[in-house]
Amino acid sequence: MVLVSLLVVAVLEGLLRLTLNRVEEPLEWYHEKAQRLVREMDRLEVAGVTSDVVFVGSSMVAAGVGTWIFEEQLDSVRWAHNVGIPGAMTPVVRRWLLEEVVPRLHPRRVVWGVSSLDFNANTRRPFIEAYNEARATRPGWLGSVDRFLSDHLMLVRYRSQLRDPGTIADFLFGSIIAVDEELPLEDLLSPVNQREVQTRRLRRSLIQGDALLDYAVGETQLEDFRFTVRSLQEQGIEVVVVLMPVPRSYVGYHPNGEQDFRAFIETLNREAADLGIPLFDYSWAIPDEEFVDSVHLDGSGSGTFSEMLADDLAGLGW
């Protein structure tokens, strides 16, 4: 029975390897954006490219920061990289930045864009759970074993797809999937591919009903923030914190409206002072009409915000 089972596994493994071009690559990370960024950072690392500054945070940062502006305006910045990922509350940034970004890009400086929803203790959207459950980032020995088997056995690597009968049909009868060609390395460093504007509109229920429900700044979130900043400082990495621009409607989604929002700002100012890092507050710096939804800047707003931030960073001697 053991020999028969091994033979069946070997045959299935062989068939799977022969038909891999019929099925899309599995999602190893908690989100497609994180998976793509890791691949790009790996290629930059191999090419010996390090970062003068990385911008980290949630999709607000991904949509709101145009890195080419900093490369053009700051004499000390040759390469700037935006590594913002969706749902990057402070526990997610702690792992993403310290375990994935810093070891690959070796940044001299980090600009961390934050908002009140990144610190909500009562959020119903615990992105850190999704992050910890993903194959690429699952902690502990089980995660290590899973990654090892995934690297060597396609049956393990594609197991989520194999649970879907439709995927089996694709393996056997589907047409070959066109694989996207990798962008040339120089394109990863060009303005064209560094600018990503979030165009998907977020419903009010998503922000008010999940991300900001029963809003309260959490001590766990603050501790992750402190740990991350101190870890960067210990590595000699300069840190700047930025309160991201938001429209007035966003402020009203907090249970106590502006009172909650201003309390959060006061808390972050105290934390930044204790950590000895600059904090720039752009909360109401951009007009409401330059947002595409409740939290994301449009192209015009992104340009305006990036120009303002570049000026303030130049004031720090950058």
C-alpha cells in the first residue's frame, strides 16, 4: 500500500509538472500586491540596488506616494521605493518591513505613512491574521515545513487550486495561460511603474462598519509601532512618520467623529516625541475633491501630497 501510494503521488506530481502552464501561480502571500512586491524586491536585490528611502504603510501610501518626485527633488535620494500594501495596520507593517523589506532593499531611511485605522484595537478586519496564515509568512515550524514542501512538491504548492474541480479540468483540458513577461529591471526603477493610484471605491460601510467600528487606539498596535521604529533605529535607519491625508468624511466615520480623530493625532505626536522621530501631519492638507474614495488620493492629490512631503523632507536635510 505504501509503494502504491508513493507511485500514485509520483504520477500525479509528474502530470502536474507537465501541465503547470495551464494554471495560474498560487498566491503565496496574503495579497497579490505583497507577492508582486516581493518578486520585484528580490530582483532589485540581485541587481545590487539598495534604497535611499522606502515608503511603507497601507494602500493609502501605495496610492498616495509618487516616489519619482522624491528622486527628482531630493539630492540625497537616488532610489526611492513605495512598498505600501493593503490593510497594513501596525502589526502587519512590523512583520512586512522588518522581515521582508529591510533585508532586501537595505534602506537608509523609512517614511511610514499612518492613519487612525492602522491603530484601531476593535477593527473587524484583522489583516495580521491573514498575513500570518499565508504560506510565505506563516510563523513557526509548521510554516517552515509547508514552505519546504511547497518548494519541492507541486502537489503541495498547488494544493489550494487542486481542491477546486474546475482547476482539475484546467490541468487536463485547459488552454495554456499566457504568462506575463517580467518588466525589465530599469522599468522597476522608472516613474511609470512606481505610481499606483487606487481607483477602487470603498463603501462607507467598509470604513465605518469594519475598520473604524468602536474606534479605540490599541496598546498592542502602539507597541508594534514602537517595536518597529526602535528596531529600525537600532539598525541605523532614519525614520519619519507621516499622518496621511484624509477627507472630512473619513473623520466623521469615527464613533465620536473629530474627537476620536484628534485624540489619535495627539497620541501619535506623543509617541513620536518619545521615540525621537519627526512626525508630519497632513491630515487635512488635501482638498476632499482630490480623493477617489474615503481614504485614497487620486492622481492629482497624490502629486500634491508627494510634493509637500518632499519639501518637508528636504527641510530635514535630505
